Amino acid sequence: MGDHFWPAMYPGLIVGILYGLSLRGVFNTVVAALGGLVGAAIAYAGLIAVDLNDGLPSVIGLIVAAFIGAYLLTNIAQRFRGSHAKS
């Protein structure tokens, strides 16, 4: 990763979009994509701080943090919106 911030955000965007699509709806997809980006950005900062920026552990960290970010942001948005995922 190093100084390549935006390429490190791609896993967050992909994971967020996939999670949002699993919930159905454009609103959920957009919110989950934003949450995935936020989660990946936080993971990026943390991984750079501990100098763990190359290899599989950094990719796993980005993906896990992106999923957590997408999950949390969609839950918060659905509470404000007053709706739940379609089943």
C-alpha cells in the first residue's frame, strides 16, 4: 500500500457495493459503498501506522474493515430512514 491511498480503497468500494446489493435497493448500495470506503480508509491508516502495508494481512484487514464499515453505516442509515432490508 505505502503511499497509494486510492488503490487501497478499491477493496472497500467493492465489498461495500456487494454488501449493499445483497440488501437490495439503490439506497442500501450507495450507503454500503460509502461505509466500505470509510472502513477501508480507517484500516489503511491503522495498517500504515503499524507498518503492515504489504501482503495478505493488509488485504484481509482492508476487506474486514470495509465489511464492518458497510454493515455499520447501513444499519445507522436504516434506523434514520426507518426501514429494514427487504427479504
